[in-house]
Amino acid sequence: MKRRNFIKLSAVSSVALSMPAYVRAQTERTIVYRGGIVLPVDAAFSQHTALAVRGNRVLGVGSNDDMAALAGSGAETIDLDGRTLLPGFIEPHLHLTLLAALSDAVDIGPFVFATFDEAVAGLRQAISDLPGPEAWLVGRQFDPSLLEPSRDLTTRELDELAPDRPVFILNASGHIAYVNSIAMNLVGYTNDSEPPAGTEFGRYDDGSLNGVLFGQAAFLPILFMNEDIANTMGTGFGPAVSRVGEMVAPHGISTMTDMAAGVVTGLSELEAIRGQYDGGAMKARVRSFIFDLGAIKLGDIDPNWGNDFVRASGWKIVSDGSNQGLTGRQRAPYFSELSLGLHYVEPEDLMLRVNEVARAGWQLAIHGNGDAAIDSILNSVEYTTRNGLDMKNKRTRIEHASIIHDDQFARMAELGVHPSFLINHVHYWGHAMRDNVFGPRKVELLDRCAAAENAGLTYTIHTDAPVSPLGTLHKIRVAVARDLWKEPETILAPQERVSVESAIRAVTANAAWQCNSEDVIGSLEEGKLADMIILEEDPRAVDPTTISDIKVSETWMDGNKVYEG
């Protein structure tokens, strides 16, 4: 961004965020949704038959007759015909930048190719489909932990596939990339190069680089040298984000939480998102957590800048890597490798950074996969607390929160720290976590929703898309059933299953609370924004393993229908 445009954005600037025309035109429209199951997800998890909405706000919930009387004469009526109406789903953790920038990248993930050789064949076909000799080969979702055999892509394969063009393949975790020699040459990586702090370079036995790059700071400089991706992150970012909004609406998602805001171009990313709401181009709200290593620095933007459509809700720090990539930081070595993983931020440095960011007024969301990383996070929150700042009301989040022991849950409750679980780890990676990553005992600590609930914590569940596929109903199914993709009859840690009601709260009311927006979204109560979805079936009334098969009939955001299936 040019320096003259790089101005501090403050909460005061939200005054200038005028209501989009398509909303203003419908502020007096009154609708009664009746004849179904209405679950407002209030404190009592009450059930009703009707909901009344005026403009973009909820008037109330209740019986068909009561809502008709409340709405008054002239109100429109929508017959739910027995369907179930809920608050719009909130995706608590995804990556807008990756979804926007890599939407056209070839998917060579395990849900497309089951073996390593098939994935390589998919890349070979993708090269033949490229438009010309200058085009990069960009791929995503590669995941050795779910392939047969489990092995990394290296320059041996990638240089042979593409000797004349850059290749960049992103691991499904988003924490590892695989590149060819030409791509490494673009940023000057040689066998003598030292990796950026908190990252590692993969090497062959002779010490030469093998093209496997561990940690975003090691590979993002390569990715953003791609002209198409650079253009998407520049002038094309707004339209690209709108396409992400179109992607999430069919899943019933009316709010998405971006966990790496400002990673490339800084404040212009937030401005570009804001601009998409004028005229109704955007189909979901955005809650942004500023990426700590990105282009936005403390002081560039005030906490809670924005409005009800897009808001800077918090600050994101990444403390370690990925468990399936064996880079999440552990107390004890991995089951299949004598490694403890990586601290992306050393514990002493994390203490100082958490203290600095919290004192600047920000809510913190700290990525923590391994149990040692979670120790480091809790120590950092405790350090700030001991230094005189009340952290209990900060709603500090641990992102992914993969492996948590009972003693850590007790500390979280004491410090006011709450988990957001990447719940699809259980379904898609459970067998690999058991057999290769943690072993049969430690894997019981994976994504412990019930333990979090029993500890009195306000937990959420997320996809980390594009790390795992979008789909809120699927997340609910996993939290309730905990069955394994590769072993449908196996239930991983059955004691950690939660009720359907609890899982629904995790993607509505709890998720709104975790991004400081419970006053306007997350439940369908009087005065709140009219974000809602209509499902063909009640998730409480079906077999848990079929919850993900329920059809999303309609998605409404701000009182407007943004999807109809």
C-alpha cells in the first residue's frame, strides 16, 4: 500500500461505514417465518414455531399466532413447512487469504487421490493443462499423513515434473510447502541458507535442500512472487473475498472469522472486504483477527475497528506448527519420530508479545497444537495477569487446541482462556494421529469438547478451511459422533462426544462470544441481526452420523436471502 494511504484505522472510522443500499431499501420489510421448528439458541435452548423479523433485526420468537400479532398487518409470511430454523452458522476459524488466493490451485489432497503416486500423476496432468510455459504449477491440500505410502514431495519429484517452471504445493495444514529448485532460486535459497526464525528447511542426507519448507515465514515469500496470486491479493482481493462468501453461504455460514487478516497487503485487505458489502456483493459477515507477522503492526488499527459487517475482532499469534506435520510442539516426542516439533515463537518471546498485544487492547487468538505449545500459551497469559492486567475478560482463545491435558483445562478455567477445536482432526486424521503421530493413549486427548464443556469453558469448533473442508453440519456431526473417516465403526475417545445442542452452540452463540459479537449475532433474540438458516431436518432428530447429510434449504444474512438450495 502506498504510504499516503497507509493510515491508522480506528473504531471511530466505523461512523463512515454507511449501511449498504440493499439493506436500507428493506429496513421496513417485516416477515414472519412460521409452521416449523425455531431454535433461537438462547440460554434455555428453547423451541418455538415462529420467528418475526423487521428489516435486518429480530422482532421475537414464539407461537405462530403471537408472532403474527407482533408483526402486525401487512407482514409477509414464509411457511417453514416443518423445517428447522436456526441462527446463521459462524465459522470461528478459516483463512480468507488462502481461500481467495488458492481457489484455482489444483487439489491433490487425500480426498481426491488416495496414494502418493496418484497425487504425483495428478500434478503431471495439471502441468499439461497449464496455459503456457510461464505458468506456475500451484497445488494445495497435499498431506502425506493420509497417503499410502506416507512420504513428502521433494525436488526429486518436482524438478522432474517441472524442470522449466516454478512449482509450489501447499500442505493441507498450511504449515508446510513443497517447492522445486526453480522456486527456491526465486528467493535465493541455497544449501548454505539459514531458515527464518521459527522455521526449518528440509534437507537430504547430504545436507542439500530437498524443497520441503516448514513454517509460513519460509515459504510465503515464494508464494507471493506468483503474479496471479499477487494480483489477487492486490486489486482483485475484494472480488475474490466475495467469491469466498458465495462458497460459504450454501453451508449455512453467515459469518466467517478470518484468522490471518492483513497477512500480505495490510489494511487494504480490510478496506477491500468492507467495500464488498455496498450493493450486497458479500454474502457473509467477516470477523478479522490480525496476523501477527503480517503487514499490519500494533498501532496501525484500533481494536474493534469496523462495523457489524466487517470488524477487527482480535490479534492472531502462531506459536507452533502442525501435529500431522510433526511440527506441533510437544511435551514428549512424537510416537513415530524422536522430535518435539517446533516453537514458532520461543516461550520467553511469546510471554513478552502476549503482554504487549493484550496491553494494546486486543483480544488474542493463539495457535496451539501441541501440549507444550499450549503450556507456553498458558504461561504467557499467566505472565500478563501477574503483571497487573486482568486477562479473564479478554476471552483469549487457543486455536486448534489439539492436545490438552486435564491440568491444562484447569489452568484455562482459572485464567479465562477458551479453546477453538479443529474438530475435523478427529474424523479425517484420527487414525493417522493414533497410529503415527501420538499413539493409542495420547490420541485420547485430541479435540476434547466434552472436557472443555465440563470445565466451564466456552468452546467452539472450526474447519480451518482450506485445511479441512467447509461444512458446519459436518463439524456438528464429528463433535457428536467422533467417528473416523477411514474406520467408520471406530469412535475416537467416545467420552469426548457432546450433545447436538452443545455442538450447535459451538457454531452459533459460543462462536459469537469468542469474536466479541454476541450482542448482534449468534442467537435469534429480540434486537439481534437477522442472520439465520433453514434446514430440511432438525439435527437433533436424526442419527448423528447423518447430520452432515441434512440439506441447507436457505441462508439469510442481515434480513436478506443470500442462498436457496
